[in-house]
Amino acid sequence: MNFLSKNKYAARLCLFLAMVYFTSYVTRLNYNAAMAAIIEEGTLTKTQAGDIGSALFFTYGFGQLISGALGDRFKPNHIMAMGLGLTACCNLLMPFVSASSLLMTVVWGVNGFAQALMWPPIVKLMASYLNEGEYATCNWLVSTAAHTATILIYIAVPACITWLDWRAAFIISAVLAVLSMVAWIFGFRSLSGNLTDNYAEFTAARGKKAAEQGTPRRMTLGRAFVVSGSLLILVAIAMQGFLKDGVQSWMPTFFTEVFSMASSTAILSNMLLPIFNILVVSLATWLYRRVFRHEVREAMAFFALAVVLSVLLAFFYQSSAILCLLLAAIITGSMHGINLMFISFLPRRFAATGKVATVSGLCNSCSYVGSCISSYGIALVAEKMGWQTTLFSWAAIALIGVALCLLAYRKWSGFIAEQA
């Protein structure tokens, strides 16, 4: 994090971006953390709970496309402020519509769109104002903030359930979103005049290089996707989204049913997952900068690890709660490593197209297509076929990810060599 002492304005920008993404995760994952308690209380059935989760994933995924397009056309900081305000309203409403699963689904679906207004603008701001080294460091900081928020949620929500009520988690989250919105608006305003637009400098340099080589000044986004093999990568992103959010969302329910844990204890035990996520994201960042320098190659390694661990989890899922938690933590950590490669680092490779936010939105949208399927799909398979079959299905999803990375490898290697 050397740049934090060298470029104080870029450093402050990263801290504000981390704050926004921290808030985004708090106001999104509070439902996942409270889900086991809501089901246990009888407010929702597992299928209804899955429908609500799917609504958020669907609108989040679709909203990413809109957010990405907006991020390349309008000021990203304004879009982020809108997202924080809207998610505050949705979180505040959730406790008051709990008598109707339909209304909860609608409100949480709107929250999914609010959440979508965060990430593509964040990527656009990082690509605009940070150089390559700063971009990697800021990515790590923002990702760490998200996982820290997850840890906080899996501590705070059990406390709310024990001493207050699951509804308190949503009200507190709404207050946090309002405070973050105010801090972001005034904080970015104080920085914007002192930041250097590295993205503009990169575009100018790219144009000069293109003129010298007699090639088009700007590669179109469609051509870039074809020559890079990114269509295959988008499907692989959906596979990691299925596992990243599916495993984390349903592990508290898994522990409640398989090991007869109280819901608050099961939620708290899930706190280990984001701790591993921080460790794996830190490792993935180091591996990327020092070893791989190749998004698809590193993602393939993490998918392969998830295949092995999912099979082990399926065979030993009734033997030890600690073993299950450890294996699940490493699986989700691996998916977050892949997420870092495809959602964070990959979009910057498309800077020559001038559509970094659009690419970021498209990639994140594909991730949440997988998340949407997982929220309902895992509930259905677990209810109809049991947890062991569900766990084997995770291995199959990871194996598909390996295959897709292998198929895209050669094209992606050629594409990033061309962009160098």
C-alpha cells in the first residue's frame, strides 16, 4: 500500500470507495444472515426465503447492465449516491412488510437494483483516477472492506436475534446507508478537483500507439469480446457466482438442519467464511501480481481447488461441523479469488474500448445470474434430494468452470498480449 503515502488524494478516494462497498454489503447480506432465523420463526418457508433471495440476485444482475451503461455516460459518483439512498429506503421498509412474503420479495428486489448502482461506477472511478499498481491495491482494499462487512453482519445479526429481533438488523443498516451517502457526497466533492484522470491519459497513449501502428484508434467492445474469448468467460463467471453466493447464503441453514444448531449459532459460525475470503483475496492479489499475471489461468486453478473440496465436503458432510465449515470457507474463498480476477481485474483489460464500467456491469451481471439460480436451485435440490446431492452439485458446477477456462485460455492469452 505504498501509494497511500505517495498520493494522498488517490488514497482518500480508495478509502471512500471502500466505505461505500462496505455499506453495500451490510445492506445486502443482512437478509442472508437473518434468513435462518426468519425461517425458524415461521415468517417464511425455505422456498419463500429462496424466492426473496432470487429477487435480489435477479434485479442486481439485470441492474448491473444499466449501472454499467450509466457509469460510462454520467458521473459515477452521482450514481453511487443514488444507490445508497435507495438501499436505505428498502432496508427501512423490510421490517414493516414482513407480514407478506410477496411485499418482502418486491422490496428486496428493488434493493437488488439499488445495490447494482455501486460496483460498475466504483470500477470506473478506479480506472479513471488510479494507475495499474494503485488499481490493484485499491481493489484489494475495497474487497477487504466487503468481507469485513460480512464478518460484521455475521456477528451483529445473531446479536440482534438474541437481544432484539431480526428486524433491527434492517433498521440499523438503513441508518448506516444514510450516513454513508452523506459522507460519500461531501467526501468525493472535496477530492474531485485534486485527482488525476489516468484513464484519459491511457486513452491518449493508446490512440498514439494505434496511429503509429496504423490500427483503429479504439477497438469496439463487440470485437474485443469475440477475440478475447470473453463469451466463455461470462459463463464461467456465472458458475463462480452460483458457488460464491449460494454456499455462503445456505450454510447457516445447512448447519441448522444437519447438526441441529440454533439459528443464531449457525449464523455466527458462518463468520469464518469471510475471514477466509480476506485471506484468499489477499493471496489471489499477490499471486496475480507476482506469479500469474493472467486472469483465466488463476481462475482455473481456484475452480480446480473448489472441485476437490466440494467432493470432500459431500463425502464427509455429516462427520464434523468444524470440518464442513472449514471446507465451505475455502470453497467460498476460492470463488472470491475468481471473482477478483473476473469482476475486478478483467474490466481494466478493456480500457481500449472506452467501456470499462459497461464491461464491469456485464461481468457482475453474469455473476448474479449464477447467484439468482443458486438461491432457488440450492433450496430446491436440498428439499427434494438432500444435502449430499446438493454438495456434489457444487463440485459439478466448479468442474464446468474449469472446462470453460480451458476453452477460453488461448484467446484470452492472445488478447492480453495485444493490449500490453
